[in-house]
Amino acid sequence: MDFDLNEDQQLLAKTVADFCKTRSPVSRFRELRDADGRGWDAATWQQMGELGWLGVAFPEDVGGLEACFIEVALILEQLGKSLVPEPYLASVVLGGYALALAGDPAQRERWLAPMVEGETSLALAWAEAGARFDPTRVSCTATPSAGGFVLSGAKRFVLNGHAADQLIVSAMTPDGLALFVVDADAPKLTRTSLGLIDGQRGAHLQLEGVAVEADRRLAAAPAAEVLGRVLDYGAAGAVAEGLGVASAMLDLTTEYLGTREQFGVKIGSFQALQHRAVDMFIEVALLRSMSMEAMVRADEPGPERSAAVSAAKHQLGIGGQFVSRQSVQLHGGIGVTDEHDIGLYFKRMQALSTICGDATHHAQRYASAAGESVPISPAS
Amino acid sequence: MDFDLNEDQQLLAKTVADFCKTRSPVSRFRELRDADGRGWDAATWQQMGELGWLGVAFPEDVGGLEACFIEVALILEQLGKSLVPEPYLASVVLGGYALALAGDPAQRERWLAPMVEGETSLALAWAEAGARFDPTRVSCTATPSAGGFVLSGAKRFVLNGHAADQLIVSAMTPDGLALFVVDADAPKLTRTSLGLIDGQRGAHLQLEGVAVEADRRLAAAPAAEVLGRVLDYGAAGAVAEGLGVASAMLDLTTEYLGTREQFGVKIGSFQALQHRAVDMFIEVALLRSMSMEAMVRADEPGPERSAAVSAAKHQLGIGGQFVSRQSVQLHGGIGVTDEHDIGLYFKRMQALSTICGDATHHAQRYASAAGESVPISPAS
Amino acid sequence: MDLNFTSDEQAFRAEVRAWIHEALPEDLAVKARASAQFTHDELMRWHEILAAKGWVAPAWPKPFGGPGFSAAERFIFNEELELAGTPPLSPFGLVMVGPLIQRFGTDAQRERFLPKILSGEEVWCQGYSEPNAGSDLASLRMSAEDRGDHFVVNGQKTWTTYAQYADWIFCLVRTNAAGKKQSGISFLLIDMRSKGVEARPMLTISHSPAFCDTFFDNVEVPKANLLGPIDGGWTLAKALLGHERTLVGSPGLVRRWLRLAREIATAQVGDDGRPLVEDPHWSRRFAELEMRLRAHQVTIYRALSEQLKGRHPGPETSILKIVGTDLIQRVGELCMELMGHDALAWLPEPGVVPANEAWVGPSFCYDRAATIYAGSNEIQRNIIAKHILQLPSA
Amino acid sequence: MDLNFTSDEQAFRAEVRAWIHEALPEDLAVKARASAQFTHDELMRWHEILAAKGWVAPAWPKPFGGPGFSAAERFIFNEELELAGTPPLSPFGLVMVGPLIQRFGTDAQRERFLPKILSGEEVWCQGYSEPNAGSDLASLRMSAEDRGDHFVVNGQKTWTTYAQYADWIFCLVRTNAAGKKQSGISFLLIDMRSKGVEARPMLTISHSPAFCDTFFDNVEVPKANLLGPIDGGWTLAKALLGHERTLVGSPGLVRRWLRLAREIATAQVGDDGRPLVEDPHWSRRFAELEMRLRAHQVTIYRALSEQLKGRHPGPETSILKIVGTDLIQRVGELCMELMGHDALAWLPEPGVVPANEAWVGPSFCYDRAATIYAGSNEIQRNIIAKHILQLPSA
């Protein structure tokens, strides 16, 4: 029973925190959001690659550091604290793990290695209309053709889909679900860039007979299983980033309570607001516990993983949202302006609680797994 | 749109309130509870009969005053305020309405009239094991025999079942559900007297071939429909009594907050406790609104009635329970002793929120009626 | 007791509903169905239509140009507007300063200001809060110095909603720094085109330019623009605050949002492929909100019943702002949840999400303000604790 | 990071579990399965069994008679007891005053008191709260007057849990009325059989005689019974309060109640005739509570991990009392709801309701105290606001 990070992990967390503080405060996100470009910065992305962050959990043969998901989560927590806009969750966690788990060595070399270096970015196109959060209800089709497949259908809300160099697309083949790597500039692929609620961007995809070669099918492991694992990584990643968001909001709020005056006194001296702040503190503490369990269990193969991830994502959707909404409330009028950062965090929290399944989805998953679920204590 | 009581109703409410204050404060309930008898007092019951309260909504031919359910609810609210132990809800609302709705003139004359006078008391035996809150899932059987029926089966948690002179029992005949009037001392009927959570009493019934004459079957209206209406009266009655309980708890609590000192000041000056008290005040106000709607709609035949009653009973189970639990909490240590009255109210609230269907039952009923439900405004 | 409207009142409701259906231009009706946010121009178009019908100021007495509605009719009229989702008219002239001018103004002020409020020719905004006087309104600092026939005004107002579109602003200003802080406040009417007035729009969390910071730099205001007595503005302010509070408890908005939520739940399918509306979890969620709304609505009808008898609504109506704004937020949260991935969209192009979902995100964000403005719900609880529950002061 | 216990620790858990299964007398095991309330005699029977095994004081150092468990083993041991539902031993000697005597007592005090706490020969109770010193403990008034070789004690203690069964009581008393109210308090050990001591039992809301009011009328207490320095009792009190707080956050109890809730939900059928446990509404309710419990449990493991490294648990562990007691109440409420009509029963005769439901009502009532005792959850929030969030004082 040891919750301590090892020294390398502590150093990593500190390095990322310092980077975010000096190189990517919230103001940078705000500027990029308002600049009407793609919303993030290629040079910063490359720097992240040079620092080893984009491949921290991937094998050496693609330039990775062979650490585990814990390191990924530690990075995401720090990125969440200052709303760093680069597509770490979309490209490293969703796109990257899909390639790492389902790609053969040549495929990983071809598409994962450049992303790890920060040369390219990835996206995972799994969500479809009418499929809610189930990645196996796929209407996109992949019809075998000479030398490959032809993909047809639509994908929605592809995070970083507007900017990614490669899109990993799920589609139904005659022999079941499969994953394909599609270049962003592939003919007959239409990307509609979307503004998202959190000020980041994504895309809807329309595939109208996109031809892909056979070697673009990722088949080193069954696609449905890979998607299940990748979406659990995504959910655990969203929790880690959301933990950063929630703890930043708690800090901003307690600071505000300690400085803002009304009726001649600091508003943080009002007991009702104090107790609200304590309730926020409680939810952040429980979110941290759940995030820690999820980041450790994320690499496990079985039901221990999905139970821990669902419990964590549920706590993000309930506890994290409570923190977020109360933060805005306790900021009063300034909290509902665009110019105060608290609203930016509020919106990121809203997005993160949807990404890879909301609280209702994960509560239902947890409920239907009851009995299988193995809590952390063997004493269940 | 007029929520005012008429003058007679105002006078009635005041009369009952005065009676409770002077003749039946909470201490009387406590004495009767601890006396190990049947828990209520025949002389007081008779007095209620003389005052006209037991027949307030029943026709003149049984000695009633021909008012409506509003008057019944007004009486119950006051009885709830000082935990009057006489079985008004059990005998007048459940037993009395069953007879009034399903009995022919002779049957009402025989069994309802004496109750209206306060000579006897009634009980409704509808609940069975394995039937939750559905009065139509009945395992008790009524087998036709020479001159009548033979009843077999078991009934549970019959309110006032330990003391009633007549029990109105639901049972399944070859031609469907029916109601029978069974004397308390009928052969082959076993009554097991039960202590209930609120310090009142009830009974389980065991019917092992109880013979009843044909004229003990109540058949002036279909039994299932009558039971549906009677349980709605019961639910609306529980809400009215629960409103009395909740408002008494709110009063006790604000009084306590205004007198109890800790840390050198009145604890009611602590803002967190003030806001809690306001939240209690809100729930009581909404409960009052719902109780008013339910008491007006209770006499209506259609879905307007059941929607209003379910919404009210749900508010009792959620809002009323919130008030009850927070009252105990705000009383601190003294709140969890038997010697303080707040705990007696707490337990009555717990019982009332179960009687005639709990919050979950009524939420499901409301949900399944959605679309049919006609809110008070025609603007839905 | 009678919980129904009279048949006359029901006929009036039918008339209003039919008229709105007729009179609301099709492009605005489309936006209304999607609960979209309207532009200032759209509001003013609807203002003119209502004004032409004589219904733009339902609460004004007939002599001032009101339609002569009874209290019940006013209530029904407003409820129908909310249910139809018509553009919400700017309340600052029609609902706030107009009635104050009627009550506290001179004849000259009435003649000068009221007709142009009715016609929409002059749009008003409100200058109350200051950067350090929000919940604690009475500690405001914007000053009006007496210079004989005029005041010279200096200071800053914040949260001046839609000041960028306003012709006039009514302000609480400090005319006397001595004594209790409430007692040196006056109520001034200021022409937004006066020299030295600047309104700087500020984006809200929903990206609409609803608020301004409004600056006053040596602005000259004629004494004729003082409403009510000098140093007596707090009385006017209190009259307004009470009014604002009953406004926000109105359930028509919640009911309309719930209707939208049901539409969304019918179109969205769950993980099991069935429409969400058929899932017991969601139908239970709907039932809970609908029952809460029902309790809120009956409480409002209780207040209305008091009003119809010419009595002051009882203390329980003080809860309406808290309950109503809580409901607005809960139904917005429900819509966001129901939308699944679609909740990620922000001001999407047509076709990205179903049309009725397009405005949910911004409204959800904007409605965080509901529990903050017009006296935050924390302030409301303070007031109830003190004045109704009479709990001891700290 | 490693979220698992070592294989040695897991072996220890298995050993403890097997031993409990073996050692708990059958009549107590029956009550444990029904989460029944145990009598004092039953507690003492279990005390003796544990004492004979050498496991009655898991946290005591070996020299004082403890079993020499590691911190992890202590944790596992307590968790297993909670999960098995064994009679909860009186904590006042074993957990509270025992360790204080070890830390602050003289050798004579240690020899006099510790062995009899271990053996169960002397039962203790706690005299802290007074009628006007509950949450505000330091304002206590019970006085101990110095008479040379002894004190004369006068006053009243309240909430003296199970004082009617106790041989000894430890009390906070005022020995000095001057100065700060915390600084004149001493910690006295008083023989309950002393002349002038009277414990009057008081029924709880669950009808168990758990509390007493305990009166002291010119009680003579030898100076040898002063624990720690004169006027220095507040330090001892604070040491205890911190301890009490971690006690109540323990999740084994919640887990056992949730297990009971599942049993009830399997036996009870819904309006549709199916077992409640198959109804999505209830399985969702279970999932929500189980996930909350999981978050609570992991937070406790985080505190344990700190402890295992010899560090003080971080500030976040201050939330455990709030979260744990909230969970206890929520799972009790769930059980009551699941029981339907059976929730109306109170201390029923056998057969009236299923055996595993018989004790739910009284426990549900009794557990209302969980958020009140040991520093109410409101006081806990005050402490966190001040000491951890460092919010300004009023």
C-alpha cells in the first residue's frame, strides 16, 4: 500500500508544472482561442515531444520512454491546471494508445513515432450519431476493395480532428469492427472544423468512399477490445486533467474568498461560503483519490480497470462538476464574464465530463458490472 | 385562483389547533406510547366524534358533515403538529373512505356511522408481503361458501389493526378483487399487535378460513378503483399530517437556534446554520403548496388527482424528510435522545413517508403517467 | 378554495396564445422554438409589435398607456410570453424605471419619459452595481456633486446590462457621504449620450455582450433628472429590488426548457439504442424535475391568489427566486446531459447538431448567472433567515 | 505506487478472518449478520475472547500488552472486525485513555490502570461534554478544587456513553478559572464508585440506553489520579479528539451495511413483482453509493500509506469523518427505503419482518448521531475552513 510517486515521477510532475507556469499560463490558451486559428501551437507541441512527454508511456522503438499511464496522468493533471490547449488527451491518449495497442511495428514506426517527436498529431474518430458512448455501435463501413478498403460514413466530435495529421477511424468490415489510419488530406474525406464549448476545437468527418491501403488497417489486436481499452485510457486521462482543472478552481476560489470584500469584511469569513468551500475541498480530495486509483489501474487488463475508471469518471462528472459550478457561484458576477479565467475552467470541466462517457454512462457501467467489480481492498 | 380557506374551514382549523394545544400536547402522545397499552385513548376519540371531526367529509346519513377532503386534511395537519395518537389517518381516511365509497347504505349505517360517532374505530388491511405498494397484487383469497365467503391469507402492517373494531380486508374472489368487513374478534382471525417506528401501533393479520356473510362484502363500487382512490386519500392525508409534523419541526428548530448558545453566541447566528434553516423553510413552503393542491384534487376522479397526490407524497418523502433529518442535526446531541420531542417527530415523519407509498413509488407513478398528468396550470 | 382560473381568464389566455402565434414573425418563432438568444434588434422588433397592440407594458395603469389588464390577466399574459419563448423585452424601462417614474416622478418627468419607453424610442439600462458594491449595494461610491442647477457625476457602474444599446441609464449615486451609507444615495436619470459617459461591453460566459462597464467622467446631469427626493434614492432602490425578485421566479421558462429537454430525450438514443425518453432512469429524472416545478408553480399561484385579494404575498414567496433559479439551472444541466456528445458543440453551424440543441450550451452557461444576479441566492437566504425566520444576527 | 497489500499482509488478513470466524460465538455471529445492537455483556464476552488471544488492544505497544502489529496489520485487523460485524468494544479504555496513560501517565498510573483495561476487569467511560459545553468543549465548568492531597469535584457531564456500566471515568475538569478558557483544564481519572458520583442513563433516539448524564457532588479524587500536568488537560484532550476523528471514518461498517442492503434488495420485490435488485433504479442507487464508498476507501488508503511511511496523514484526511458519516447515513436511508412497509416495524418480534431487517430501524435512527458526535460535521467544516483552506475568520 504505497501511494508515493517515485522520484522520476515527482520530477516529471514538477517539470511539467514549471513549464505550464512559465510557458503556458491560462492567458496563452485565451490568446490562441481568440486568434481564430486551430487553437494550439505547433512549436509548443514539438517542444513537448522533445521533452519526451508525448511518448512517455510508449515503447522505445517509437521513441518513447516506456513508463506507464501514471506518467501520462501526471502530465495531464498539470496541463489541466493552466488549460494548456495542445491536444495531449486527443493525440497522445486517444490516438496514441490506439496506435500503440493495435498497430504492428511498421505502423507504429510510420505514424506513432512522428507524433512522439511532436512532428504530427493524431485523433481518434470513434463517436457516431445514435451511438451515445458505445464505441461498438458503428455505422461507418469499410468495404474490401483491391489492395485495401473503402470507408464510408460519418464520425462526430473528433477531438483534434480539425488539426490532426492522421485520423484513426473505426469502421465495420465484413469480418467485424476494425481501425484504420486515414490521412487528413485523403480524397473524399471532408472535415468540418467545430468550435467546442471549452474553446478548443474538433471536427465532424464525412467519409464518402475514402480509399485506404490494406496496411492502414490496425490489426495487431482486436479492434473492439482496443477501443474499450483506449476509451478507458481516455476517461482516466480526462479525470487526471479534470483533477488539475478542479484543483485550480478550488485554489482560485479560496483565493478570491480571502481577498474579495463585501459588507466591510472578506467574504471568505462568511460561514456559509466557508462550508461550501469545504464541500468543494472534499470533492477535490475524493477526485484525487479516484484519479490515483484510475491511473494505476488503467494499464490493467481486466474488470479492475473498468470499475476504477468508471468510478473515477463518475466522480469527475458529479464531484468535479460540483466544484466547477460552485466556483462560478462563489465568484459572483465576475464569475459569469468571459474575462475571468474561472469561466474557462468551468467550460473545460463541462467538456471533460462528457469526453469518453459522462457520469450517467459510467454509473450504468459500474452498476451493470456489480459483483464483478473488485474494489481496491480485498475485503469486499 | 383562490387559495383562501372559507370561514368554516378557518374556524375548523383553529378549533382543532386549540384542542391539540390544550388537550393533546406531545406529552400526551409520549405518555400513551410509554404506557404499553394500545397507544391511544377511547375517550378522546369519542370527543373527536362529538366534535364532528370523524365524519367531517362523510354524508349526513352516517352522521357526517358533508364537507370535503379539504376539511380532513386541515384536521390532519393540526393533529400532526402535536403528534396526536388517535388513529385519524387509519380509521377515518383509510377505513372510513373505503366504507364510504364501497359500502351500500346499510353497510355504511352499520359500520361507518358508529365510527363517525367515535364509538368504534376502523382499519384497512391492504398491504401484503411481496406486493410493495400495489394494492391490486393480492394473495388473500375469498372463497364463496354458503351464505358468504371464507377468507384466507395474511395482511401486514395494518395501521390501527391492533385496536380497530372492524377491519376492511381486500381479497381475491373468483370474480376479482373485493373488500370485506371483518370483525376484530372473528373466529380464525389472528391479530399480532406490532410496535411501529413512530411509537404508534398496528397489526399483522392472519386469516385462516375466516367466514364472512355475503352482506359483509362492500360492492357499491369496483374494489380496485375504490382502493386506488382510498390510498390516494391516504397519501394526501399522510402529506397533510406530515406538513404539520414538518412545520412543527421547523418551529422547534428555529426556536432552538434562537436560544441555544455555544462559543458565547446563539448558534442561530451562524450563517451555515441559518442557510440550512432557510432550506428547511423552503421545503416546508413547497410541501404546503403540494399539500394544498393534493387536498383540493383528492376528491377528483381522474388523473389530475393521482398526479397531484403523487407529487405531494414525493415532496413529503424528499422535502419533508430533509426537514426532519436536518432538524435532528441542528439540535445536536439532544436531538438524538428519546427525551427530546424532535426525535418523536423524526420518527413520525419516517413512518408517514412510507405509509401509502414512498417517494420512489410515487416518483415512478408520476413518471409513468407523464403526458397524462395535468398540472394546475392549463399552460402546460 | 379554487385552483382554477375563471372561464374569462381562460378565454383571455386562449386569446393571448392565439395572438402571439399570429403576431410573432416567423424568423423569431424559429429562434423561439430553439430557445435561441435574440439580438437587440430582434427584441426591439417584438417590442414594436407589442406596442402596436397596446400590450407592451402589461402592468402599467391605463392612463400611462397600459392595457388595463387585471392582476390575473397580467400573470397569464406574462406566462404565455414565457411559454412561447418570445424575445424577452428589455425590462429596464418597461418594468423598472417606468413604474418608478409613475410613482415618484414629477408630471414633467412622466411626460418626458413614459411615452418613449412605451414606443421603444428610448431604451434604458440600469446603473446599480459597482466594482466594490455588488451584493453590498449600499456601499456604492459613484458621486453626484451638487452644482446648483445640475450635478456632476463621477464613477463607474458595472453589470450595466445592454448599456451599449441604451439611450438612458438610471443610476444610484452618492449625493451625501455623511451618516448611514443607505441615507446619502440618490436616484438619477442620465442620458447615455452625455459627454463623459462611456459604456464598454464585456463578454459574458456565454459570449454574448450582455454586460458593460460604464464609466462617468465629470458628466453633467440636470437637476430635473433627479427622481424622487435628494438623498432618498434607497427607497426607490428597495422598491425595485423587491420587484426584480418576483420576476425571476417565473416558471414558464423552466416549463419551456423541460419541453425542449423532452424533445432532446426523444431524439437522442442511449447506449442501448433506445430513445432516452424510454429509459426509466431518465423518465425518473424528468418526473423529479417536473414535480419540483409543480411545487414551485403552485407556490407562485398561492402568491398570485394573495395578490388577487389585494393582499401582500406572504413570506413564503420570498423563496421563489431561490427555487426558480435552482430549477432553471437543473433543467439546463439535464439538457446538457441528454445531449451526450452534442453538448460539446458551441454556437455550431447549422447541421452540426439538431437545431433545437444549438443554443443549449450558451444558455446553460449564461444561466449560471441566475443564482447570482438580482441578489445572489446566498443573499436571499440571509434575508429570509433574518426577516422571516428571525434568527439572531452574528 | 502500489495499491495492494503485500502478500504477508494478505496472509495476515486471511488469518484474522479465519480466526474471527472460529472465535466469534454462534449467538454473537447471528446478531452480527443482522447488524444487531449488542448488549454490554455481549461486548465484554467478545472483549475477553480477544484479550485471551492477545488481540484486544491492537494499537498498544508490546511492552504494555499489545500484539505488536504493524501499522498495516492494525488497519487490516480493524477492517476485518468491522466487516465481520463483531461487537464493537468499548473504546474508552482501549483506544482513548489507555494510550493517553501510556503517553502521559506515571509508572504508577500505568501499572495501576493498563492491565485492567486489557483484561476487561475495569471498564471506562468518557466525561467530556457538559450541558453548555458541547461543540464548544473548552467552555466546560465542572470544577476540581485543590484540597492538598486530593481534589473535590463538582459538576455535571453529559453524553457519558455507557457510564452506567463503567468502573472509571476520565474527565476534563476546570482547575483554574483565570486566563484563556483552554488553559485552566485538567485531566482527571475518577472511580465511578466514589461517593457523590451518579450516572443517570438516558434513552437514545433508538431506545438504547447509550448515554448518561453523570453528576458529581463533592467527589473526592486523590491527586494520584491526575493525568498529565495540572491545568494541562487541553493538550491531552486535543490528542484524543484527533484520534476519535479517524475512528469514525472507517468504511468497513458502510461496506457491511451495503451488503445488508443488497440482501434486502434481493428479497424485497417492487411494484412490478421483480426483486428490487434487478430494477435499474435501485442498481443505479447502489452503484452511486458504492462508488462514493470506493472514493472514501481509497482516501483512507492514502492516509494509511502516509502513516506506513511514518508521516502524518495529509490535510485531506480531515475530510474522512464528514464523508464517512455521511455514507453511513445514506446507506441506512437506502436500507429503510428498500424495506418498504417493513421499515414501519420497530424492534419487532421474530417473524414480523425478515431477521436481517429487524435492527435496521433503530440503527438508522441511532446513526443520526454519527454526524453529530465527535465534533459535529459543522464543526469539522469550520476546522477545515480555518486550518486547511485558511479562510479568514469572521
